Amino acid sequence: MKKHLYLTVSFLVFSVLSTVGQYNFETVYHCGCTAVKNQQRTGTCWSFSTVSYLESELLRMGKPAMDLSEMYVVRNIYADKARNYVLRQGKANFGQGSLAHDVIRAFKMAGMVPESVYNGLTDGEKVHDHGDMEAALKGMLDGIIKNRNRPNPKWQEAFEALIDVYMGKVPQTFTYEGKTYTPQSFAKELGIHPDDYVSFTSYTHHPFYENCILEIPDNYSNGSYFNVPVSDLRKIVDNALAHDFTVSWDGDVSEKGFSQRHGLAVLPADPDRKDRFENPGPEIAVTQELRQQTFLTYETTDDHLMHIIGMAKDQNGTPYYIVKNSWGETGAKSGYVYMSAPYFDLKTVGIMVHKDAIPEDIRSKLNL
């Protein structure tokens, strides 16, 4: 009942006029979503945002609100990263970050469990903090790689034992609402099909309407993206929201125009404009060339993932995406951010959607 209450409140909040400073927003679309969570002292936005996305998928499918385990996903991706890191003899990324498609991969590889079954906390801990764990795990792997006698195959058992200390053991079976499951059988019952989810990006160093492997540090698994013009990228999001599909978002929140405190992500023509969070004003006209330039110069990086759950318009008719963050119920919008279309156009690195959310003309170009 508590989860359903969160959903009810969420719909009420976004169904009326909303104000931030002198920004007056009216909701255009608001898709079903679960409560805002807090990733705390971890670099696991990728898991929190994409698990939130999957929870919205369940709602879209007519299923009850569920609280799925972000840390179960994190745990399995750490093990996958470790194998990759050792096989590549340390010439790969091993850290807290990953991407939306890795959550889908983990779901396919290892299934899923509810938060009540596995929360990744041990010994009465209340706060997620992965700093020590990351250092310990990486130190162990570096030692294995540097061993002149070559890796002992038992290193994977040792790795699992170490991560058990920090995150707790994963149950092989569990009981949920009176029924016994394995992670795989629970995932199957959810009805989510991993192959239905498609990632998109928009950069000119790859051909449009073809698959590419995006060169970003957290893409350790070499996940592929369809590369499309930025106008199509936004068309996909708009079509998704209009048909009750939400969107997993990956991008850059380092701009001066991003403020969780104010619940806004804007791209002012004058980035130092002091009232940028108080009054709507002119924003940068984003082109495909500008996107490319900021990507190649590292001005745009994939430093954060969030969950697009709706759309609003300000008093001037300018569209904004309603974005669910994973930093707790903080700021003017209690954990949400209103992202302007120019901010989206420039600072989006990639998105992931259900294939049925893609407009038909774009699907035909991609043979989906």
C-alpha cells in the first residue's frame, strides 16, 4: 500500500501547475513512476535510474508498483567487470560507474530480486558507501594481474567472498508474497524482456542510422547504440512520453545551468546570468556540430544517469522534460529536475527506450 501511496502523490503533484522561481510549469505528460530514492555515497546512478525505469515499465504493463533491488544489479555488474578487467590484464575500466544497458545485461544474466530480499547493506548499515569497497576490490584485482605466476582460477571465488563482506551474500532462493523464487524465476515472472530495449546516441564520428560502440569510459561492456541525428533523439523521447513510455537518460550535469537545489537544468545563452534559476531566458541554439564539439573536447561527458518520466511547458510554451534523479527527495522539486530542450539537445550522451516507443519512421530506418 505504501508504494501505491507514493504513486498517487506523484500523480497529484505533477497534475497541477508547478512553480520554480518565476518558472511556471504545466504538465503535458506524466508517466507512472515509483518513489525517489537515494544512491547516497556511491557512483551507482546508472543502477538507480535504470531500475527506476524498469519499475515504470512494470507500471506501464499494468503490474503493481514494485521496489526492485539496485544493489543486486550493482553486485552482479561488479563481478562482470572484474572478469573483464582481469582478462584484459588491467587495460579496462573498473570502478563504480556503468550504463543503462548494463542493468539490462545483468537482468538477463542474473535475474532480479526485490529490495526487501537484497539491499546491499551489512552489519546494520543504513547508508550505501562504496569507496572502501571499490578500493579493496580493485586492489585485489591489480594484485592478481601483477602476479608473475599467472592468475589462479580461484580468484573469482576470492572476489565473491570479498564482495560478500561489503554487500552481503545473495540468496539462491527467496520467498516473496508467499511464493518461492530464484532470481531468474522472479525476473521471468516480471515479464520484462531484455531484448526489447534499445540504446541511442547522436554523434557525427559514426554514421547515422547504424549501430556503433560509444567511446565513453563507463562503456566497459562495449554496449552498442543506434546513432541518429539529435532531432531524432528528441523525437524518440517525445513519442515515448506521449505513449506512456519513460526514458533512461545518460548525460552531463556539470553545467552551471544544472541545479538540483532549484530543480532545473537549463542552458542560458549567458551561462553566468545570475537569475537563470529565477526567470526563463534565452538559451543556446544547439546544433549537431556543437554537440560533437563538446563531446570531443570532454565538455560533455557521461557523468550521470537519470530517468525521464514526463514533459511540461513553461509560461512561454517552452518544453521541459521532467526528470527523476537519485539524490533523494531534495531541492525545489523534491528529487526531480525540469530539463529544458536545449539542455537535453547538448548534454544528452545517450538514451534507452523500449523498442515500441520508437516512432515508426525511425524504426523503419533502423530495421527494427
